[in-house]
Amino acid sequence: MSTRQLVSLHRAVRDDIQDLVTRRPVPGPSLPHVDPFLFLNHHGPQTYPPNNHGLPFGPHPHRGFETVTFILEGSLAHHDSGSGASVVEAGGVQWMTAGSGLVHAELSPEAFKRTGGPLEILQLWVNLPGRLKMTDPAYIPVPASDILVFEPSEGVSVRAVSGTDGAPIHSLTDVMLAIVSVDFGGSATIPTPAGRNVFFYTVSGNAKIGGEDVPEHTLAQVSDGNGMELSSDGGCRILFGHADPIGEPVVAHGPFVMNSEAEIAQAIRDYQAGRFGGL
């Protein structure tokens, strides 16, 4: 087995949104994306007081990609113009295919705004190839109880959302995504099929890849290979994934990600004409 080695580190940039603690490792000054992984916002961890205003993500459009939202703490209410609606609690995931376009809102439920409490959320944008950018929108809420958990070795657990036998989501592009937790002193060799790009972000704690340190709130780029030696001296939690690179032009404008400026212009016209629907 050829093991992947650490190539570079990309520290998340702090970029708060109103009173919401926000860190963003990608896109950043040294890394525009990890094809097909486009964007990650890490919100929190923080504790909201009672009678708070909750999350600030009111109705807004998307086209051309998918959003995968991990609710690590707290809860999140979703509504979209394709009639998708749910509240997902801590440990769950929301998987939304924006595809040809929709409008959605991601807000705190009324109960959370009344009582407050801890909140931590990861939202990852996953690109779609040109042939799928205009696919029908879809939304799948995944409660924590539906997520497969397996232990490749003692002290290491993998909560697989997609791309693994038994995972609740079958993605359009066979993307594998999971939350990996490593206990104090734990280690494991994680399968990573050769030729696929790996997404590796330390949500909390410090990790090691092949014995090389990856600090907290850092995205690691690794070499190719079909396995990765993962460990942690003090324990850590990682957003981990891998996928085939798309290898197409990425043209992004706010909430739209397409292959050309002309397609972006069309997305704006379609949204302004009300073709995405509304809430």
C-alpha cells in the first residue's frame, strides 16, 4: 500500500458573520479549492444565550453544486423553494443538491432562539460536473441515528455520511464524506483510493498524517496514494472526504458555481426572473 504524505497546510481564516464565529480554510489566499470541494465554513463552537436571534442565513439562491451541512452541536432548520423542510439536531446532516437552482433558508429553530445553547456547524460546498449542474434540486435530512459508525481501529471512529457501504447518502458523484474522531493516542490507516482528491480539515484538536502535525482549524493537502496513516497525541475531530476530481473550469459568483461566465449570467437572469421559486 502506498501511503499519502502531508504536502501543505492551510490555516482557516477567521471571518465572523455578525455574531456567528466563522472560520474558512477554503477558498483561501493559497488554496482556491480542492476539486471538487469548493468551500467550507466552520461556524462556532460558541454558546448562544437565551432569547437570541439565531443564525443569519435567510432566503438565498444556489445553482450548480451541492451543500453538505454537518450539525455538530445545536440544531438547524431548513426550508427551500422545492418544498424541502426539516429541523436537524446535533449529530445530523443536511444534504442539498442545488442543481438547476433553488432558494433556501438555514435558520435556528424557535426553540433554540428561546433557550440558547451550544452551536457548531460545518457547511461544505461540493461541485457538480457540467453534465449535472442543471440536475433537479433535492434535499435530504439525515438524523444522527441514520449515520453509519465504524471503527477501523481502537480509539478511531468514522461517522460516514456518503460513499461507504451502509452510508445514508448515495451522492451523484460518489463523494465520500465522514466525521472522523481520534481518541487520545489513537491511530489508524484510513483507506483513500488512489487518484481521488482528499479533503482533510481539523475541526478540533491536533492530528498527525504520517507522523506530521496538522494543527487545529487547518486544512491539509496530501500526496496521492491508497491509504493514509492518521493519529493524534491528544485527540481530534476531522472533516474527512475523498472524491474524483472533476477537472473542469470553476467560475463562481456568490451563490452560483458554473463552468463559464455566460452560465453565471444566465443563473442571475433566471433567479431575478423568479425561475428558482421562492419561500
